[in-house]
Amino acid sequence: MESIVGDGNNTFFWTDNWLQGSSIATAAPNILAQVPKAKRNTRTVREALLDDQWTQDIQGALDVAALAELIRLMDILEEFQFLPRVQDVHKWKFSTSGQYSSNALY
């Protein structure tokens, strides 16, 4: 599933594939390891980017690999723009229509 963020209210920041076609879980696994599961599965893009709240989700000391991911992530997020009054869209990657179908798996 790929997510196109509009207002950010219906896309999970840490786990959905919304950031340059990938998830933060994939792009920054060392950072994700420092985020409690409760935050991973509930923090929306809108909530996370409001006052950089996502940085408060990260707990504990970061090693060199995590710091490198953090710097890269901050650079990417600095460029991000919401689309006000536009709902997030979630598309199934494995079909041309973007809609889920069990036939797409065969």
C-alpha cells in the first residue's frame, strides 16, 4: 500500500509508505527501533509534523547509524508540504487501478 498525503490525518507517520514511496520504518530502521510500538502504530503524519512532535517519539540514545538516519530524515521532512483540505489517499501498489483485489496477488 502506498499513501499519498494530503492533510496527513489518515496516514501513519512511522509505518505507512508515504515518504518518497517508502515508510520511515524501511528508510530509518535504527530510528524506528527507538520509538515505542504504541507511537509507531498511532502517530499520524499530521500529528508527527506539528511542531516536530515525531522527534519526541524517539527514546534512548542514538548510535552513529541512527544519527545518520535522523539527519537524512530531517532533511527530507523539511521539504514536505501538506495539501490542506485534501484527504490522504491509500493506493494498492500491485494493481493498475490502485484498488485492492485478491486477483492482483495471482
